[in-house]
Amino acid sequence: MKKNILVFVLAGVLFLVFGGLSKPASAQYIKDDTWKPVQMSGGMGFKAGIPIYMFNDIKIDYPSDLATDSAGNIYVADVRKDRILKLNPSGTLIKSWGEAGEGNTQFNSPFGIAVDSINVYVADRDNHRIKIFGLNGNFITSFGTKREWGGDGIGEKQLWYPADVAVDSIGNVYVVMSSVLESSEPKKQFYCVKKFSPPSYNEVMALDCEERDLISPAETEFVDGEFAGAAPTTIAVDVDGVIYVGAGNYVMIFRPDGSYVDQFGGITTFPGQNGRFNGVKGLYVSGKKIFVTDYYGDRFQRCILMSTGLAAGYICESYGAGIVDGPFGIAVDPSGNVFLATHVKDSVGADSGDVVKFKLIQFKAPPLRGYIRGG
């Protein structure tokens, strides 16, 4: 009898290690060294008094975000060159548009980008606007007016340093904003998520969007309807309209009406820990898979929803450690390949950027090993 109990317990342990904790998938991501988009070269220049590298019209300077379309083309927000680049799946430049300025086809630090079947949406951060273009770069429309510091709340259609943009399956546009006023005492924070509805892009939802005293970082990042302790920096929406917001070391989840559901993540307690993050800067959602850039962890993680409810467990695996440096934006093409906007320093310590591709390798059977459960 005791022997049978021992066997049963041992079987249960083996299931937890190799079954219950093994990844349900059968995939791996490997850096594609054959994919080489337009490369960096050029001399020194300046923007707002800051020395930067200046490149000719077909060179990537400092990418902040990425998006892909159904044909596998990659759109790059080249923030320091105030333009958008469109590359084909092989990395060849198809189109480049934009220059510094406030006009319809001009940008002042285009920081976030999203694409649907017909349009390209750009968070023109320092112009405090969202600009919409066709897939070939033709200007369509824009919305947003600049908010000023002081007073409570934020007016309808007012934007303040939009950091990222997302679009859902019916064309609703989601904008995440964050800013800190250092000159005030006490310091002030403004953290906000808004939703706009086409065709006139009327404002239909606002989360937080109040100017408050700056809060020190907190373990729980969304408290009593406020982003507490960490600025929301990136946003994604799934096919059901569920909203995912990256803030600090967390990914937060909201229903389509903006009501809070759950969050996962938190700062890592040991190097390489999966399911926790050191600076969430980019999100991409595909089905039950959530791709997260771990900026200070120099990697990206793929997290999978493990049950049917929204407030559910996630398991995460990481890729790119030791290969990428400071990943910001992330996008996944229709074939499952992952593209990262990375920020690196060159041999003289100057900041520059690159776009890196990780190709998807499918396995016929899952490897027999365990992994760390996130959270």
C-alpha cells in the first residue's frame, strides 16, 4: 500500500514538472542573421542641441516602435529622424515619409505606430497628435489637441505626449500617455489611456487622465482607477477588444469598457526570471499569446494565457538574452516571426538603433523540460 502511494506521489510530481509546467506549444525563436534591413552609417548631427548620428534618407537611425501588415511588411517609427519607414519582408525599403515639423506629413518624435488592413496610425508624441496614413504613406487625417499642465482632468480629444497607439478590429484607436512635470514641487504626474471611435474619432473612454502628485513606485500598479507608481508606456488590443497596457514592470488587462481585470509581471527577483519584467516598453497580442519587450532585461518574452477567463494565469518564456540590447517596440508578422526595435551603443558610446528579426522555428513535439511560471 505504501509503495502504491509513493508511486502515485512520484507520478504527480513528474506531471507538475514535465507536464503541468511544460510549454503547451512547440516553438522557438532564433535570431535571423540573414535578415539585414537598411543599415546605419553617416556622420554626427544635432537635434534640440543633442548630438546624434545623422543618416541619409534610407538609413534607420533610432527606431522606437514597429508594426506589420497582412503582407508581412514592417513599418518603423524612426523617432529621431521624424519619419516612418516601410520595409518589405526581406528588409528592403519600400517607402519613407515624414520630416521634422508640425504639418500633416511632418512629425516631432513619432514614438508609437499601429497598422490595420487599410491605415497606419502614428503617435506623434511631441506634436500631441495621432496621425493616420494609408499603407503607402498618403495622409488621411489627424486628431488631438495639446493639453497644458495645471487643473484637473483632461479635455475631450486632448492629448499630452502620446507614447503609443493601438487599433482594434473595427477601427477604434487607443492612445497611452505619460508625462512627469519635474519643475513643480511636489512633482506632478499625468498618466492616461484614451479610446477614440471612427470616423470622427470622438473620445469614448478615458482611464485615469488626472494630474496628480508623483507617486513612488508601488508593487501594485493600478490602484483605485489610477496608474500608481509607474507610467503606462505601451498598449495593445486583442480581437475581442480586451486592452493590454504596459506600465513599469507590469502588463495590465482591461475589459473593452475600460474596467480593470488583472495584471501580471513585477520586477525580477533573480536574473533571467520568466514572467517578470525589468521595464515593459513594447506589447504585441496575437490570440492567447502576449509578446512583451523586457527593456532592462535585454530580451523579449512570449506569455500564454492558460485558461479561458480574463483573470487567468500566464506562463512566459524569454528569448534574445545576450543578443539584443534595450528592446523597445515589438511586432509579429503573419508567419510568426518577431521584429524588435532595439537601442544600442556603438564603439564610442553613442546611442543608435537597429531592427532585429527572430524567426519562428516550429517543433513537431514539445521538448521535455519545465519552465518557470510567471507572476
